[in-house]
Amino acid sequence: MTARAVRFSLRWAAMLLGVVVLFALITLGSAALWGTDSRENFMANYLIAFPLLAEFIFLISGASMAMPMLPLMVAMGCTRRAAWAGMQIVTWLCWAVLLVVSLGMFRAGQAFGMETIFSSGAVFNGLFLALAGQLALPAGLLEGRLGRGLVAGGGSVLMLGGLILGAMHETGILPDPGFMAAQVVCAVAVVALFAASHRLAMRLAPKNA
Amino acid sequence: MNGNQHPELQARGLRLRYGKNEVLHGIDLTLRPGCIYGLVGRNGAGKTTLLSCLTGQLAVSEGTVMCGGQPVWENPAALANLCFSREIGTTLGGGPNNMKVRDYLEAAALFLPHWDKEYAARLVERFGLDERKKICKLSKGMLSMVTIVIALASRAPITILDEPVAGLDVVAREDFYKLLLEDYAETERTFVISTHIIEEAASVFEEVILLDEGNILEMGETDELVGQFAAVTGAEEAVDAVCAGHRVLTCERLGRQKQCVVRLPGGPGALRAGSEVYVEPLTLQKVFVTLCGHEEKGGGAA
């Protein structure tokens, strides 16, 4: 049954990842064709900001997926355990793909000679991606205003947090071990949200899905 | 999954509480295989709640729900025998439900192990459903049709439909009952149908469950239950005389005439009625209104 939940969730995840990968290719292509000076090529800005955008897309789309998907699966007779496990598998798969794409974009930016604020924070940024994905699931399960508020508010905090912390580390304001501590906090938050989404999913009572 | 193609669905001591508010009170219920059940009750009686508990959509506060001898809650083997088809929401997560009809049918095909894809396609064509259309763009009638397609094509041994004909016109409702009976004749699976349109569906129900304020008021074969009730109409003195000694449920005055509804476990033959009164059987709808609709419950002449 988990395999069926994965199959069902993958269809939606594939659309999300397809958009992200396409966007990455367009960005790289534009840099190759028109250069990396952001004054002349607006798309070059996305080479710098790609991981940030990936978080945002992942969060919003992840929440959009979770909101209807889990209740629908349970309404169709899937167990909550299997539905949640399926969505977790797909979420982490998406995270892995987005991390690889983000790393690729970061390397491409370096190859183009660009300075990026995430030059040493790609892995750290991956934690934010994981956090974004884990935030999406419980937010989606809460539904309604609370769920949407968590997605919007949480997403903004994540984006700003990643940006600010990365910049602070890059400029030396936040060297290790402070920067490491920030990553540990992020990892703990991922685990906490993982537990929260499991708890919420096990209590799910689809009304009309 | 056990090899029982016609499992029994059973609830024992089923209670559901929301905080301190108990909405289902110790329900005992056995749905035998291969029967069409009608579940009727007033708005807020707990029909959808009961069905949700029976199908593992809601966790019960107390009691057990078993299907084919196995607990239903979070049990793939038991859930494989069940299909709960209910109203599809036009909003999801606070926004419009942008999923398409096709998405719902694909989900059904994936999660309902007995799904009949060809039958589903025939039903979609018969109902004239556009699979590319978004759920939020469907009319109430079309939404009902989607739930009916899911229920019938599920081929689940126990198929439960919650208000399947809400929003359907009379022609579509007749079509549904015809399809239901054809399916039943072919598969002999168990159907449970909750509805407010009692009179139309009464001829389809082999057994009926009357739910009132979280309690099962009556449950039994439809004909046998309905046969216990009779309306006695005539002059007041004559009606009172005929009804004396029997359980009178309601009485109302119609000008100079009086009409009382009596319950006779042995049937209307127990009434010693002459030509001064008119005794007529009740319809299921009238029985339901009598039992659930009047203010004073528990019998006694008004």
C-alpha cells in the first residue's frame, strides 16, 4: 500500500520537479547565451538565487500536494501510515533531486565566474530544503487558515533565514561554530516537523476529499 | 487479505465523542453480506459519522468495528473490502478543488483493489462526465455522478454511498437505482445507502436502519418493519375504540376526523376494525417521520 501511495504522490512531485529542472536549464542556457552580468541578463540573477527559489517552490508546492493528497488517499482506503510514508518518501526524493540541481547550479555559477552568497553553504541550504519539505506536510494536514499561514509565514522565515545566515557566514559575521550550530538547529527542526506531520497524519479524518 | 469475498461488517459498542459531546451512543450493528441496506435519519442524526467510523475514516472513541473478522482501523486487509463513496468537496485546503475528475478516478483505480476500469469507463460515458473537468467546476449533479462511478466501479464487497442521489434529477436517480440493482444482481455485494429521498429508495432497500440522535432506533427488513405500522382514520370515538390497547404513536385531528398511527408487531390484522374506520398501511417515509419527526417520543395517544 505504501508503494501505491508513493506512485500516487510521485505523479504530482514529478510535475513540481519538472518545473524546477526546466527552470534551471533555462537559467543555465540564458547564462551561456547572454552572459552572467545580471545588468544585461536578468536570468543570471536566478543563478545566484536558485537555491532560494527551489526552497520556495518546494514549500508552496509541497503544501499544495499535502493538502489534498493525504486526505484523498485515506478517503480511498489507504491507511494513514502508508499515505504518510509514501509522501515522506516522495518528499525526501524531491529534496535529493533539488539538492543535486541546486549544487549543479552553484557549480555552474562558479564556472561562469559568478560570486554567489551560497558559495560555501550548499549543504546548509539543503537543510533548509529539507525543512521546507517537512514544514509543508504538517501545514498541509492542518488545512484552512492555520495551514496556509504556516506555509506563507514559515516559507518567508525559511527564505530570509537561509539568505541571512548564508550571507552572515560568507561575510565572516557568523563563522563556525556558530554556523554549525545554526545547521544543527535546522536539523532538529526537521526532525520535530517530521514527528509533527506523522502525529497529524495518524489523526487525519477526511471530511470530503 | 482473507479469502472471504462476502465479508460481514460489524460494530460493537461503537461510541464517538467530540470532546465531552457524545454523538454516537454505543451502536451495535451487523451488516450481513449480500444485502442492500438503507440508512435513514434526520439531519444531524449521525449517519455520515457512523459511516465514517464503519469505514475507518474516523477513529471511534469506544467499541470495535470489524470487517470479515478483522479490525477496520488502519488495516489494509479489512479496508480492501470497503469503499466509502461520499460527497466530494469543491474546495480543498481552503482553496478551490482544482483536481480533475480523472485524478479521482485514477486514485480510485490505484487504491481500490477490486476496481473495474472498463465498468468505470462505461459509467463515465453513460453519465456524460468530462474527465478533464475540474471538480470545482462541476455541478452538484455531476459531483454526485462522480461519487456513484467510484462506488459502483469499486466492486468492493461492501460499498457504502453517502447521499448518492443528492443533486440528481429524477431521471438520473431512476438510472442510479437501475444500475445499483443490475450491479447487485451481478455481484451480490453489500450496499449501504444513506439518503433523504426515502420513498424512491425504499423499494431498493432490503433492510433499513433508522438512526436518530446517534442511536439506532430501528433496524430490520424493510417490509417487515413497515408492515408493523398502520394509520387508522375515522370519527374520533371510533378511532379511539379501535386503537385502545395498542401502541399509539401519533394522533392528529383532521377536521371532524381523527387519524392515529399505531404500531402492531403482529401487523394490522391485530386491529379489530369495522367499516367505521379506514385502516391503511404506512410508507417507509411515513414510518420514519412518525418515529423521528414528532415531538413526543415513546408512544401514547396525543
